[in-house]
Amino acid sequence: MVNTEDFIKRLEIILDYYGLNASAFADKIGVQRSSLSHLLSGRNKPSLDFILKILDVFPDVDLYWILNGKGSFPKNNEPSRKQETKLEELIIPNTPTPIPESIAPENLFSEEKNNADKNRVVTKNEDIQNAVDESISSEVEKIVFFYKDGTFKVFTPN
């Protein structure tokens, strides 16, 4: 359960951090100014919708921090959190790189094909692209895009 007094203190920290007054903050997250006023005065408790609007507009706000004070504000890039790495950053020129396991062979149950792919090594970006092209030559079921803010979108071709 959220302690309303502590929540209000954390909300005031957010206002100070972004240099916003209550009215500007309410406008920015798309809630009525009176709603924010009632919340700041302790009359009302924060709704889930209110919290989600804050998280949507201010990506530096951590859900666990705003709800119960655990974690930090603004979010820091802790090693335990998801960190994204570009494929190019993983490739050292002229160094053999194993094909990622996420690139599955056409027939997952073929022992011969699986053993051949496990032993296959690529050395250049073009080889990686060719390996990807070969593995997706069959019909694509769906593509998932992951964004740095923790959201994702699913694309399903017709």
C-alpha cells in the first residue's frame, strides 16, 4: 500500500527536479489541476492512471521509487537493469563471432543442421547479415521492437 504522505514528498521532489509548479506538472501529464491539488493536499490518493501518466511523461521516474521509495530518482543505469548494446559494439574487427542463438535454423529439430550452425563462425558484419537473412528466409510470424524507455511494439505481417 502506498503511504500518501511519502508519495506526496516524492512527487514534490519530481516537481523540484524538473522545475515545474503543480499547474504546469498537471498540464504536462494530462490531468486536471484540481486533481493534482487534491493529491498534494492529501485529500485524495494517487490512482494507477495518475502514476502511469507520470511514468509515461517522465522516463527518469522509477515505478518502485515513486510508489514506495525504493530505488532512486532519477533512474540510474545500474548493472542489474536492462542495458542495450548495439550489435556493432559487440563485434571486434577480424575476430570470429559465434552466431547468436536467437538466429534459429529453419528446422529446429534437425540434429545435423543444429550441429552445423553451432560450429559456424562469422567474422564480418556482412556475414552476420547473411546469417540473419538465411535464418529468416521462411515466413516471419512477428517482429518485436524494444525501446530504451522499456516499452515495446509488436508487428505482425499480414
